[in-house]
Amino acid sequence: MGDRVGMGRLVAVGRFDGVHLGHQALFAEGRRLAQERGLILTAYTFPPRGPSLLTLAAKERLLGALADEVTVVRWEQVQDMAPDVFLREELVGRLGARGVVLGPDHRFGRGRAGDVELLRRLSGKLGLSVHVVEPLEVDGGAVSSARIRDLLRCGEVAAAARLLGRPPCVVGQPVPGVALARRIGFPTVNLELAPELLRPREGVYAAWAHWPGGDGGALFYIGRRPTFPGLPPSAEVHLLAPPAGKVPGPVEVHLLRFLRGDERFSDPEALTRRIARDREEAETVVRATRPPAPLLVG
């Protein structure tokens, strides 16, 4: 926090998984309130837990564009704090909070026992202003991380993108493969996906990839390779215009459209024909899509 120690803060606390449009609306209101009151807008968040929409590095970068500062705290440091202790010692005592901005359903403290009502009861004693921002609604429902995760498990990447404000993304490091895709004419970069990330529905996607030093349209596959039952599951990206050399990591794969589910084909030739059709579909999608901005690289 550097030279900001001792300055008053307006704090937004949350997991902020995805940093979706609802989170963005909350921070926009927080920015307005902080400027009115001469406070620092602070995003107080935690490393990813369970299947998540973002790596910690990507979440920090997105939150950093919305708040004046980002504070990441290990969940284990605060999970056993009673709600009043969390407010008094962590937010007011350690951070110098003068206000809190949150959604109406926000819960905090041990056992998620703290809520807006408790926060308002304690606010006068603690010298905290309390600002509640109503949920944003898109496509007939409230925008939430849980809703986005459910959409991705179904392959509904276009609907997820409308809630995120950008295409959903997976991130991985290049790893050696068995060169199967190369042998059938569609070389891929095999990826070891970040373990904390939610896996989208198995199948084939039109995508846009970013890597250090390059980017471009792609086909992304995640699945069990049922045509080759002796091989392990894989996640791999076929670049429509591959670079001359090796692709370094990390590789971000932004999912533009779900093309088809994972399938078993009668033989490698049938799979090859289908991948050729997949590639044509991906090229059409990529031509019609504005390339998404990178989250980590570039």
C-alpha cells in the first residue's frame, strides 16, 4: 500500500470470481463514492478456491483497472474471524476503512454470519459508511459468478460472455504431447490448464489465443479423445495461422463459440474430415469477431 498507509479507504470485499459486469457495476459506483468522499477505493479479495473463472493474476489485473488498489488475503487468515472482529480489526483497524460498498446478499465473517443488516448496526460505532449496490440484471436474471460457471459447464460461452463483458477464458502452459494432431494434419499446442480454473464443457470451440509475442484465431479442444481410447484426456489449441517457432506460455484461450461436443469417430480419417469442418467454422467466427484483449500477456 506504500504511501497510502493511513489514508481512508472505501473497501469492496469479495471473491470477485470472473470480475463480471455485476462486479464492474459495483466498482463503478464505488469509484463515484470514493471520489466524492476523498477515499481510496480498495478491492479486497482472495486467491481462487474451487473451480474458478480466473487465475489470481488475471483477477488482480482486472480489479486493478477498476479500483485504486487490490489487496489479496489468504482465506485462511480471516475465515475464523467473527463478523464484528473482521470489520473492526481487519477492515477498520488494518486497512483504515471508512466505508464499505457491497451487494445486498453479501455475507462475511465466520460461518458467513455477517450480512448487510449487521454491518449497518455496527457501522456507527465503527465509523463506517455502508453503500449497498443492487445486483445487475442481464438476460432476465442477476449476473453472478455461479450463473456464469453453470453456463460454461453447458458450453454456453456466448451467454457467459454477455455476463462477463468479454469472452470466457482458460489459461495453460504448453506441454509435450503425443503429436497425434500433427499426424492427422492439424498440429496443436498441448496445454496444461491452470488447476484452479473451471473446465468448460468438453468439445470443440472457436477461440482466440494470446501468448507472449503473438495472438490469433484458433480451434480449442478439451476432452477425453474418445476416438483414441488409449490416450489420456487433453486440452489443446490449433492455431489457424501458427507462428514459425514454438509458442511460449502462458497461453490464454478466449472461447468465442461452442462448435460441437466431444465425439467418438469411426476412424482417424472421419475425425480429420470433421476437424476440417470445425476449422472452417472457426475461421468464419473469427472473421466476424473483434479480437478480445489479453488478460495476462501483452
